[in-house]
Amino acid sequence: MRILLKILLFPITLIVSIILLVCQFVCVFSSMLLSILAFILFALGLATILLLGETKQGISALFIAFLISPYGIPMLAAWLIGTMGGINERLKSI
């Protein structure tokens, strides 16, 4: 019975593994690009606060820079990829 279940789950685990590999590549590549953009946005937000005195706009730019930095949305994506990888490993271990 267990062998039959493994045979039935093989295509699902194969597809999930391929999707996870693609998502990991996209996550790493986008994190690299977004970190550069986050640095530029951080510098602009800081300059807006210090030079122009626009505190509200500067803080919003700093918040957006944090969201696109490696500690914001890309970290959430990495967590989701890790969770899906754990689910995939559980399916493979059946």
C-alpha cells in the first residue's frame, strides 16, 4: 500500500520540487536587485528628511526601503519557500 501511495505522489512531488527550484532562483535574483533599490531608496529618504525637511515623505520612503530590503518581503518569500520545501520533504518521506 505504501509503495502504491509513493507511486501516486511521485508526479506531485516532482512538480513541487521543480516549482520550488524556480521560486528559489527568482527569490535570490530579486533579493539582489531589490537590495540595491532599497539602498537607493533609503538614501533618498534620508536626504528627504535631512535636506528638505519633509519628515512624513522621508519616513514613508524609509519604510518602503525596509519592505523591499532583504529583511522585508524577500524574507517572507524565503520563509514561504522553506515551508513549501518542508511540505515537499514530508510528501517524499511517505
